[in-house]
Amino acid sequence: RRVRGSVVALQAHFRARRVRKVANKNRRILAVRAKMAAAAARAAAQPELRLGNRTRDALELVLRAKMLTQVLKACATLEMSTRLSPPCAVAFAQGGAARVMLKLVTQCNRSTPHQEVLRSVLTTLTQVAALGPALARDMVAVEQSAAASVAHLEGGPTGCAEVVVDLVHNFRDKEAIFPLAVQLLARLALASPEFKEAVLGSPELSKRLRETVAALDRKLAHAAGTRPLGAANSAGGSRPAKPSAKPSAKPTAKGGAMAASQLAEATLTLKEFIHGN
């Protein structure tokens, strides 16, 4: 057995040497190796370039930034770090970073630059929640405990549940925001029964979600050239509405069809959440 183990070790050593010899002649591998070495050298010379340090600096920048371009840059860094580094995502969920993002969400409006901020924030939160139920529960717990810190915002929502429901309700007509908000809602509800109870147990929040589903059903039915079930005509009678003289235009652009498909899928997810499926 000892001799056999020695032979296997020699064979492995020989194969590894042969692979390295071939790899040293591959230009693509050599280029990747050179880039990695250069990145490691820069990180050693400039610790602020390391991913963990960049994540911490980005959170601080979100808190104190005065310009929207700085906020966008910081959100892009957080989105990248939580996507590429699971340790950064864990630190994000457990270290109270969700509280910072929650406060940022309450300060955004429906303008195009703010929608880009919201898209980045929702992507970051969804990425962290997707890494496991434990991280999602940590994020919800931190955000719920941080409700008092954002309650001073006049007219702003308090608590994780109300923030997410507000995003779903207020941005139901924005294809870049609505699917991400619904996905985050579903992930947090799956990981945290307390979060789901906070949403469905609130008459106000559940009413907003039902109103959102009704509005989206009408929008999808109109896009398909049909009427939603139970809709009354404008005259209040029982006569069916007259068919349109022109057939409903089908989306010709691939992007438009894809947006409609995402909207329908998000609406179905929202319905399943409301009905407890």
C-alpha cells in the first residue's frame, strides 16, 4: 500500500509538471496570470482597493454623499461586491448595511436617476437574500430593528415590510423596478415568516398589494386586447364593450415583449404571495 501511494504521488507530480509546462506556453493563461499578479500587487500596495475595504467605503459614502453621482458609484460598488464575494454579502447582511440601503430607498423618488439608484439597491438586496434564508432573515431583522432610525423621515415608510410594499405599489408601472421589488418581497417572505406576517397581517399593506394586482391585471388585459374578468363597462350596463376598429398592436420590439413577459411573471409571483401559495 505504501509503494502504491508513492507511485500515485509520483504520477500526480509528473502530470502536474506536464500541465504547467503546456500552460506556460498558452498566451491566454499567461495574460490572465499577469493580470492576477498585477491586481494582487496593487491590492498589497493600496489596501483601499481590496473588495472588503471598498464595500465599507461605499457604505460610508452612501451615508454622507451629497451628489447623486457619488451615490450611484457607491451603489454600483455594493452591487459588485455582494455579487462577487460571499463574505462581503454575509458582512452586508449581519453588519447593518441593509439599514443604510433602507434609508436610501426612503429618500428616492420616481425620477430617472433615482430609479437607477433603486435598481442597484434592489439588485444588491436580492443578491444577498438569494445566498440563503439565514442571510435574508438577518437582513430583515436588522432592517426591522432599524425602523426607528428612519421613522423621522416625514411621510416616509417605517420598517422593511412597508418599504418593500411601497416599492411594489409605487413602481408597478416601471419594468426596471417592479420585478426586482417583487422578487425581493418573495425571497424575504420565504426566508422570514415574521416578514410575511408583517405584510399580510397589515390591512393597509395587503390592500396596497391587492390594488397593485388589480391595476396590473387591467394593464396586461389591455395589452392583450381583452378585458379583465369582472370589469364593468363605462355606462354601467350589461352590454359588452364594442370591439376596437383596429386590432391591438402587438409589440414588435424584442425588448417590449420581454418587458411584458417579466411584468406578467412578477404579477403572478405577487398573486401567489398574497394568496399564500
